[in-house]
Amino acid sequence: METIWDRKWDELILVALNEDIGSGDVTTLSTVPPDADASGVFLAKEAGVICGLSICSRTFALLDPRIRIKSRVQEGAWVEANEVLAVIEGPSQGILMGERVSLNFLRHLSGIATQTRLAVQAVEGTKAHISDTRKTTPGLRSIEKYAVRTGGGTNHRFNLSDGILIKDNHIRAAGGIKQAVDRARKGGSHLLKIEVETETIEQIEEALEAGADVIMLDNMSLLQMAEAVRLIAGRAIVEASGNMADQDLRAVAETGVDLISIGALTHSVRALDISLKFE
Amino acid sequence: METIWDRKWDELILVALNEDIGSGDVTTLSTVPPDADASGVFLAKEAGVICGLSICSRTFALLDPRIRIKSRVQEGAWVEANEVLAVIEGPSQGILMGERVSLNFLRHLSGIATQTRLAVQAVEGTKAHISDTRKTTPGLRSIEKYAVRTGGGTNHRFNLSDGILIKDNHIRAAGGIKQAVDRARKGGSHLLKIEVETETIEQIEEALEAGADVIMLDNMSLLQMAEAVRLIAGRAIVEASGNMADQDLRAVAETGVDLISIGALTHSVRALDISLKFE
Amino acid sequence: METIWDRKWDELILVALNEDIGSGDVTTLSTVPPDADASGVFLAKEAGVICGLSICSRTFALLDPRIRIKSRVQEGAWVEANEVLAVIEGPSQGILMGERVSLNFLRHLSGIATQTRLAVQAVEGTKAHISDTRKTTPGLRSIEKYAVRTGGGTNHRFNLSDGILIKDNHIRAAGGIKQAVDRARKGGSHLLKIEVETETIEQIEEALEAGADVIMLDNMSLLQMAEAVRLIAGRAIVEASGNMADQDLRAVAETGVDLISIGALTHSVRALDISLKFE
Amino acid sequence: METIWDRKWDELILVALNEDIGSGDVTTLSTVPPDADASGVFLAKEAGVICGLSICSRTFALLDPRIRIKSRVQEGAWVEANEVLAVIEGPSQGILMGERVSLNFLRHLSGIATQTRLAVQAVEGTKAHISDTRKTTPGLRSIEKYAVRTGGGTNHRFNLSDGILIKDNHIRAAGGIKQAVDRARKGGSHLLKIEVETETIEQIEEALEAGADVIMLDNMSLLQMAEAVRLIAGRAIVEASGNMADQDLRAVAETGVDLISIGALTHSVRALDISLKFE
Amino acid sequence: METIWDRKWDELILVALNEDIGSGDVTTLSTVPPDADASGVFLAKEAGVICGLSICSRTFALLDPRIRIKSRVQEGAWVEANEVLAVIEGPSQGILMGERVSLNFLRHLSGIATQTRLAVQAVEGTKAHISDTRKTTPGLRSIEKYAVRTGGGTNHRFNLSDGILIKDNHIRAAGGIKQAVDRARKGGSHLLKIEVETETIEQIEEALEAGADVIMLDNMSLLQMAEAVRLIAGRAIVEASGNMADQDLRAVAETGVDLISIGALTHSVRALDISLKFE
Amino acid sequence: METIWDRKWDELILVALNEDIGSGDVTTLSTVPPDADASGVFLAKEAGVICGLSICSRTFALLDPRIRIKSRVQEGAWVEANEVLAVIEGPSQGILMGERVSLNFLRHLSGIATQTRLAVQAVEGTKAHISDTRKTTPGLRSIEKYAVRTGGGTNHRFNLSDGILIKDNHIRAAGGIKQAVDRARKGGSHLLKIEVETETIEQIEEALEAGADVIMLDNMSLLQMAEAVRLIAGRAIVEASGNMADQDLRAVAETGVDLISIGALTHSVRALDISLKFE
């Protein structure tokens, strides 16, 4: 059952497989008979959120469709150390050749989903959403943003064409916040809102006057954020941004912002420890 | 001056640019005049090893060849916080569109190079080398291994075709260490050495008897590693492996191993904080 | 000077050249000496808006960089029959091989720009903008939307990911306009507005209550549109849609709608008659 | 059942789908549950020849193979307004995401087939065939020429390598019709005939003397064409060409020409009005 | 100066370079300093026709544009053993990395050109042309047919779309030679001639009656060929075919055939011995 | 059942099919009805080793999956003239369109396997292995090395990244054999052995002292090779190389070398004569 989504991710999986297999797995091809079968389990070595089970399956499907994987947990589930994530069986050669690539995906995505879940839990009960940024690993944006969703976060714009975010340099080039917002409204599609990045209360006021739909508070202190929320008073969506991974997220959320975007979710990923254990 | 190496990395850079630009940067195209110029500096926000300057240049060259970047530091240099890494000037639109992608590369690679350098310094004066693994980010193996070299580390095999590493499952499938090594020697090219992964002293003895060229000590204690080195006594190269990022690397090196391979160098990267500051 | 925009269009141009040249232009290669030079002019055979001059140049640059083209009119200019658009000179073989492909682009895009310009002129003085749709020729969306802009029109969303447009079937699946809008607000990025397609006054009221940012009037009569505009009263942007090519555009504009989207601009293109005349 | 023909067209379909879906259909993904099913019919909104049913099916197969389409009419059939062309059923999300692309193909190709059929009917009973040209939409030549055949027309050469057509500029470069034909005969494969484009009776005589297999009458009046046919007297195949869409095709055919080639069949397509109606 | 022809061959050259370089030339990168320069000569080790000099240059240009090659002989020249073909100079690393690929091309193509030249010389003074077939190495057809032309041969059809050649199985499927020729005339473009493969005098007569433009004599004896030529008497072009590499080509030519096609020119290539000698 | 190996070869097969089919097989499409079926046999016209049966099957599977092929002999079997290799049945059009490409692969690979088998048989009973080189046809290395294995040979390094082979120029650039070997040991992965190319006894001694793992004897006489083997005395693997196709292979093997590498196995292939006979 290959939908277009499989196909999109297939390209990335095939790049990874070709990169890892090169002209052939000399160890496996010489030591393991082609007709040998094996079975094993994917095992969490530490607690966290599992993400990437279908990419893992797809990796083996592309290597050898005779390999079968059955998930034992749901995508997005929190698992404990030593929990079995999935069982795999089929030709040994294919399983050994796909082991590293499948784990590289699974561990990376689960690492992202886990950090996202922890952030989401930190702000639970407030109205704040946890969001990612465009600080993603080159080539992996689509699956990294999927991992953020799997962890319970929301996605900021996917790329430069599906959201207007006016930063310092756009403002300077346009000659002021008002001019920049006006130009963006005229130049962008009528279906896009306009977000303005601000660093001071004055800029927030200008942005509101210019009719910004969303206001980003960049690198502000908790006190400044609280003041900003009061000033904006629902006239625009408010996003807190800037090294948020080092902040007390709950405190940030309690200032009343609508969105907290955290670059470290995808730019500084700690892989979740998962291994493939043969039986 | 486009050599074949540029071309190889170009593919990855173009994937990243297309992923980030989508159908066009609506903000920049509407707010910044096409004929406006800008200049700025790439700035380290924290200390570390710089890696990726040429990928950064190449990113802008692919976007708009009128953009010029001059490096202020050498690739692989250790820089301090607030140090200027490079200056950039050219059409504002192109600089703004390439900012995120160039930083995503530069920060990721510099993060790897920095962690590698720290590991290399930890074992300085011993004979141990610091090496990477195949636990790399899908699609980025080539540039991540380059970052490890830039940090002063050495590269383990690039992929499954340029090195023989016999693991537990190969041994089981072949019916023993001796059988596996014999088959690998027969099946592999005469230009490849044979490495065997071991977990016990008995396995090390079997591997030596089978004529292994390299012996990997997997997840052993410091005492076990020291004993293993004494037993092997120069008859094979010795590699220490298994969650090495959590070990006292100097202590490991002092057991006398030749090589310490660390997966975390590439699977759990913390991006180095670098930004592009317009002037 | 190859920016990333050139590269994006290059793919399409190369597809077209390969499609037209096949394994070689047997006529030209056998009858025209490789060292023969030629010169000629691109000539409008009828009046209209010129679009695609740079794609035309790029086509020849990709064939043979020794061919030089100098434009005599501006991209987007209205030209009269028999006006010279550009002069070309260089190796005869390359010019003959690129003639058809360059004209196929130039005529198609100029056809779109011309129809757009006529529509824009029809509504001049009203506040209505003329917009395209997603009814574009497969593979040509990017350049066709460029032709619409060149003709003076605005672009509707580029694709399904950079705008939310709730249609009949989305409403039915969600269980009502309100539910659909709520879900879209929650599921989409905070940078996207929400447009709802309506066919009746009741639907318009529901959409307004649900907080739609944009309301599309689908296949309504002039009277209905006028009533809709009165009802909406500035609370949402209003788009008129549905076989608009067959309508009196000025009358539609005078109902007070903000946007008139016309599928025929790109789905039923009449090529502008342009030829390449050798001298 | 994927033959190589499917694969060839798949590339174009995938380009179109990726172009239209971008990073995801935000409206459908947020408003329609993944497990919802839908059914609908493709409906002709006006009379014409249907072409592209299998491309339409293939579009949905590539999106999600669970979607099933059953044709109700034959490819190439003439249908009346309001006739059902095909029924579709399967997961709602996939159907909604493929709707626009499938219709863009179906409407464009049916538009071409319809115009071709009308031209073929105009010359019915004469010996003249209706043929296309190389004035096709960039990237779509293969499917557009298929649409012409579906409408009952014949295909002129596919590209510059599978037919020799000597035009004015080739003649000038070679130094005369005789020289050009001689060179083409020597340079081309022995399996290709030689066609010469002529504008005067003198040129026709020269071409006949040179041994041309096919003679094109370019932009001649009905009287000139009739005279040309008499002069050629079966010694070569005769093709009428040059703005034929604006001519009385029957009158042209009755001059006795063998072939009438019409660029407008593919360069100025009016899409046939077809829609997808959900039930 | 990159024309579209360079680009076409570039793909093949890049495939070959990537195939040969893998993840890097470990020997050269470790033993040769990056700033070392070298110079050398391409040397014929045996006599023959040289073909592929520009592909050889292009290979190095793609590796490193600082490498310069100057030809000392003309493409297509006959050279003697020990003759210098070209001189090369530039960075040592690039020269060493491109050596094997450039020689693989040069030797293969020169081998084809040499065999072709020998065949052409064998029939010199007769009217027979030497031609290739579609028995080419997968992926190399374009450059192999170029080598045949360089050797003085002519090219048969490039592929199945630019020539009609009716073989035994087509005849059987159509129900006879006449039927097959009629169908082909109707189904093929009016610019293609029709060739019929024959094995007997009866078939030749049928083909002539059916109006075949070209008649292939398949695996006939010298006597049969002479009789066939007499029978056909200029009413069709005559091609001799079938293991022609094992025949006395001059004797075949003297039967009066127009064309002798030889599969072995490309299916059984003996590389010409050429080496790169450093100075 | 598509494993990743099929996919790797698919690219090459699709290139070959596209190259051969162009815009369509005009002969077959016009003369053979789409619903006609055919059956036939692949027949050896001379004795040899068969290689490429699965590529042959795959070629037809990619053309039209309704075509079925059943092998009658094993891959790698020695067959006699007139032996049936496989039977094929399915739609006539697909079989006719795939005939040439499938034979081009089968004949080329069987030619390589046959020459390899003959060389292997020549040295039977000695310890010498027959090996290929990097002198392969551009783009076909992977399948040509497969054919060598099928013929009973072993593969030398696949490319420049999976083996270290120090040649004359590396030695010169490094300043001597010892320096070159030291640098290679430091620069290469710890899993790669080091081979040194030698032309004299002195070089062999230097290579042994430098610790070379493998020593290549380049273009030595039988007497020199015998002396070299005595000198090396098991301290390194010994490879004989240099125009080995022209040598008495048994005599070379009896000097005691471990490996004989023969470039002509892949650079000067004589296709095995195989045809497809319809029934």
C-alpha cells in the first residue's frame, strides 16, 4: 500500500540506504547465507516517546519486501526502558543491512518527539502551544516536523513560502514596520497572515498599529513578555521565541503567550537509545 | 571553481534550499527591493570549533553568485564567543533567503567538530584515536564525517562496503567466530582487513586465533579493556566501543586501546550557537 | 549569473529541450555547418503583453552559451503587431535547435499575460484584484503564475500547503462550517488565514460566525454577489469565483468584491503569435 | 499493472502532484478524518471528446492505491453535457488531494481531443489527414500528441531527431534546396524521408527536382495550394501548414493535400469543462 | 563553454566518476598533498583511431576545472603506437582520481572507432557504407554511435522511434509483408521510410510489391546477396546484415549492397591500448 | 518481490529501455495488435557461461509485468550451442520492445562470465585466484563485477574508496614507498589493507619493509614473478598484473602468486551469441 506520503519519504530512505550500503555489505554477504532467516525485537534502552515506526518498516520494505515488522506500541506512545517496540522477522541478510539505517531514523525522530513531549507537559494547563522552527537538519525538515507533531507540538511555518514573518532586516529594508507590513499585505497571498518580530514595547505598538496578525517577542525577559501580553490584549496572536530551551517554559507560558517556539527541538537533538536485539 | 566535491555537496545544499524556500520567500520578496544590498557578519555566540565555512559560501553561491563571503577564521579553528567568522555582502534578498539554510549547516557541523575536538583533547598524549561510527544523520554522512575530521577525529568505515566488521549476528549465522572470519576473508576483497566485535575474553581469544586484524571491545569495563589489551598484545588493532560519550575518555585511552569510537559525536549533536548579524 | 531561480526554471527548460531535440536535430546537423553564424529577431505577429523573455534567453544559454539575445522591450510591456521583441545572434545550429522551444514558452506565457492584462484593465478603478487559480497546466504552475503577475494579476495560493480553503466536501466531512473552521484553525499554522467557499447567503452567515477570514462566493449571480458584499460588510475579504471568464468582469467588480479569480487565465490559454525571423 | 508507459507518465503526474500538494494539504488534513471515505463522479459540463481517463486513474493510484475509479465511457468517446465519465470511491483525503491535478490533466487533454475531432470531422470524406505540430506545451508533448491521436488526428514528427524537415534557414545555410536535400540525405539515417518547406511554386519545383519525399506548403492561399497539388502530381506527399486553425479546413482538404497540420490543436487549448462531483 | 551536448554526456561522465570514486580516493587523498601539481601525457600503446578526446577533457573538467588538457592529435585521427595524444597538467589529486575513468572512455571509444575505420577501408571504392546497429552497450548508445561516425561509419536508426524496420515477428503478427507495410505506413509518421527484413528471394519480391523503401538481406550468402541486388535493381535501398564481422566485407560490398550493418562494432569492442604517463 | 538490489539495477535497465524506445516503437505499435500474445525462447548460439538471466527478466517486468520468463538453466551454468536458456510469453508488443535491450545485457554479461570461467579453468589446481580490475565500462561496473563473480572470478576493489593501492605516482608524490605507506596507514580507515604496485625487486623489498599487506607485480616476466614470490615468502599477498590476457595464465599461476588480475575481462568483452526466437 504505497501512498504518495510513502513515496516522499522513500527518497530520503533510499538516500540513507545507499549511503550506508555503498557497493554492498561485504560482511553480511560473505558470512550470512542468503536463505537464512532471523527474528528480533526493537527495544527501548531508555524511556521516551516513540516516533518513526512506519519509516522503520518502510526502510526494510524497500530493502526486501519479505521482511515483516509488527509494532507493539503506538506511534507517539511513551515507553519505558526495556519495552519492546516492534518485532521483526525475515531474511537475515536484509535485516542486518537495514539495521543501522532504521535505527538512525527511529532514534533521531524519537529523540525529537521526546523533547517535544517534555516541553508540552511543562506548559500543560496553560493556553500556550509548543512549536518548532525552521532550525531543522538539512533535508529532514518534513520528518522532523512530523516528529514534533508526534510529540504533541505544533508546526510553525514549513518554509518561507507558507507564512509571512517580518524580521528586523525586512523592516530596515522597507523603511519601518508599517511600510513592511503594508508591502507584505500587498505582495503576499490574501490567505497569509502577517507576523512581525519585535524586541521592544515600541515595536509591538508599531506592529499593532500596522495591523500585524501575529507578534513575535524575541529574546524578551519574563517581565517584558508579561507586559507585552497585556499591551497586545488579544489584538494579535503572541509568540515567545529565542533560546526557549534554556528557559523555564512554564513561567514563559504563564505570561499568557499563545505560542512558544523552540529551535533546539530540532537543532540539538539527543537520540533516544533504541536497539535491535536478535533472538 | 567547481570541483566534483562541490557538486556532491551541492545536491544536499539544493535539497535544503528548496525545502526552505518552497515556492518563494513571500516576506522578503514583498518587503525588500530586488536591487537592495546588504552586508553582515557570521558571529559565534559561544566558543567552539568552526566547521562548514565552504558549505556556507556554497549555499549563497547557489542562491545568487553575486553574494560574496570572506572567511575571517580557518576551517577547524577554535573560536571564542563573539568572534567574527566571516563577512558577507551582496543583494539583500539572496542573503535573507539563504540565512537559515547556511546557519543550519554551519551550526550543525560546528557542533560535531566541537564535540570531537573536546574528545580528542581528553585523550591527548595517549596513543588512542577518536573515531566516529555509522550512527549518522540520514543523508548527511559525508559532511558529518568531514566535521569529525575537522574536529581532529578519524573516520571509521564510511559504509558497509569499505570495511568488514563481524558482529554477534554474523558469528551466529556463520556458526562461530572462526567460520565467520574465514568466510569474510574469502568473500571480501583482499584489500579489506577483518574486525571482530567481542564482549568477553573468550571471544577475544577466538578472534585472535581466527586471525582477526582488528578487535572491537564492546561495552567492556575499564578493567576488562585493560586485560584485553594485555591479552591481544599488539597482535591486532584494538577498538573500544559502546556508549563512549558517557565514559571518562582519558581512562579508556589509558587502558592502551588504539581507537575509541563514539556514536554520540554524530547521533546526538548539539548545534554550536552561531548567528548572522546584519550591519 | 545563475541564481537559484534560474536553476528552478532550468529543469523545465531542459525537459522541454530534451523532449524536442531527442537524439539530435538531424536536419540542422546535416544541412548547416557547425561554424555558421546567424542573426534574427523575435517578432510579435499580434498585439499583446510580452512575458518570458528571460526564459527565452535562458533556453538558448543552456543550448549554447555563445548565443546572445538582447531584449528590445521590457518584460510585461504591451507591444503592437510587428514590433521587434528581441534580437538574437550566434551559431546557427544552436539558434535553429532552440527556436521551437523558446517560442513555445514565449507564446504560452505571453498569452497568459495578455489575457490577465485585459481582465485587469476591465476592472480598473474598482478595488477588485484579478487573481489566478490552481487550474494550471501540470508542471508549469510556477511560470504560469509568474505570467499572471507579469500581466498585472495577483496570485491565489500556490498550492494546497500555503492557504486554507474550505470547500463543500470539507464542510460535509467536518459536520458543518463552524466545525470545519475550528478544525482548520487548530490544524493549520497560526500564519494561515481561513477561506470558506459559499454558495448561499446562509452559508455566508455561518462562515462569518465561524470567524472566516476570507469568503468565496462561488457561481453567484451579480445580485447575489452584491447582497453578499453588503452582508459581509468588511468583516472578511470577499472573493468572486466560478466561470468568471464568461462574466462581465466590470459588473462583477462593481458589486464590491475584493478579488475575482479566473481559472481560464491558465486553463484555456491562447498563445500569443510570436515568431523568430532570421535576417 | 505498471507497464513502462505508466512509468513514463508517472514522472509528469508526480511533478504535478508535488507542485500542487507542496508540504501538505492543510485544509483537508485538518478538516477531514483520515478514515473517512467518499464517492463521487467525474461529470462532463459540456459536450466533447474525453481523453485522459487512465492518467486520471493513475493520479489517484499514485496518491493512494485504495482509491478506485471505474470509467463509464471509453477513452476517445464523444460525450454530452452532464454525462458521467467515471465514478470514484475511496479515502476522502486522497480524493480531495488529487481532485485538482486529475481534473487539470483530464480537462486539458479532452480539450485537445475535442478540437482535433472537430477538425477531423471537417475534412471527413477527403483524403486529408489532420496532424499536430511541435507547438506543444513544454514538458507535455508526449501526452498532448496522445490526445491528438485520441481525437482522431495523426502525429507529425515527435521531435527533431525522427524526421527531416528542411526550412528556409536550412536552405539558406546550405546554399539552395538541392544542396540542402543532398546534405540531409547523406547526413540523416537511410530510414528518414526528407520534407522541404516551400512558399512558392518555384521552390516546389526545386524541391521536386532535388528528390524531396514530402513538400510542405507554408501559408499558401487555396488557389496556390490547388496549383501546387496539380504540379506535384503524386511525386511527393503534400502538407498544408500555417495558421490552419483560422482556415476553412474542408476547402483546404479539397485542394487535394495529403496532410493539414494545425499548431493551435496544442498551442491554444481550451480546456473541456469537467468537474468532480461528490455524492 | 557548456553547450547542451556537454550536458548530455556529463550525466554519463558523472555516473562513471561517482561509480569509481565512491566516498573518496583514500590512496590519493592520504599520499598526495592537495597543493601538488603534476603533468603527463596520454599515450597510444598501439596503432588505431582516436575517439573521445573531448569526453576525456570533460571528465577532468568535472573533477577539477583547474586541470588543463591539450590535444596533440585530431579526434578521428589514425595514430601509431607511442604517439602522444594529449598533454595534461594541473593538481595531482584530480589527475589521479580521473585517470581511470577518462581512460575507460577513451580506450572503449577508440576501440570502436578503430574497428569501424578498418571496415570502412575494407570496402573503400565500392558504394557500400558501413553502419552500426542497436546492439550497443546499455547506457552508452549515444557515445558509441558517435564513435562509429568518428571511425567513418554511418549510423543506423538511433532507437525504435526514429525508423521503421519490419522483422519476421511483425510480419507474422500483421499477417504478411504487405499487411505489415500497409499498417506501418498508416501508423508511422509520414517522414519515416519503411525497411523490411528478408531472408529469401520471395520475401524480397513481396517487400518490393508492398512498396518497401529499404530491404534488409539477413544472413544471406554472397550469391544470394548478388541475386537480391539484381532483383531489386535500385527500387529500394539494400542493407546487408547478420554476423557481418565474420564476413569478407569487400566481397559483400562488391555484391552491390548499399549498406553493411555490423553489430560487433559495438557489441564486441576491443579497447584500444592507451595509457596516461606522468612526467 | 523488489529488493533494493532490483532497484539499483532498475535504474540502469530503465536508462537502456528509454534509450532504445525513444518516443515509442513505431514499427511494433503500428504492425502488432495490442492484444496479441507471443511466446519464444532465449537460445544460445554458441557455448559459454550464462549470466544476466534476472536482469533479462527484470527488463521485461519493467516494460510490462504481464510478460513471464522461466529460466531453463541456472545463472552461471555452462551451456552448449543451441541450448534453450529461458522461455518467455506474454503480450507481443512488450516482448518485441524489450528484445534488444534484454539481449544487449544478456550477451554482454555472458561474454564476461565466459572469459572469466576460461581463465579460472586455466589456473585450476593452483592457489591463484582470477580477479577483475577497475577497467570496466562506464556505468556498468556493478553488473560487470557481478558477471566476473558469476564466471568464478573474484572482485578487486569496487572503487577508489574501498581499497588502498599505492602506485608509482603516489610514491613519487609522497617521496618514497615508505612515506607513502605511512601516510596511507594514517589517512585510511583502520579496516583497509595497503597494496603497493612494484616493478622491480628493489621496490618489493622497500614495500615489505614499509609493511605493505599486498604487493602487486606489474608487468613482470615469469622469472621475475617467481623470484618475487620467493622473496616475499608469505609476508604479503602477491598480485600479478599487466596485460594478463595475453599471458599463459597457468604459467603465471605456477609462479606462486595469489591473485591474477585481468583488465580485459571487462574492457574488451566479446558478447556471447544469444538470440530470442519466437515460436
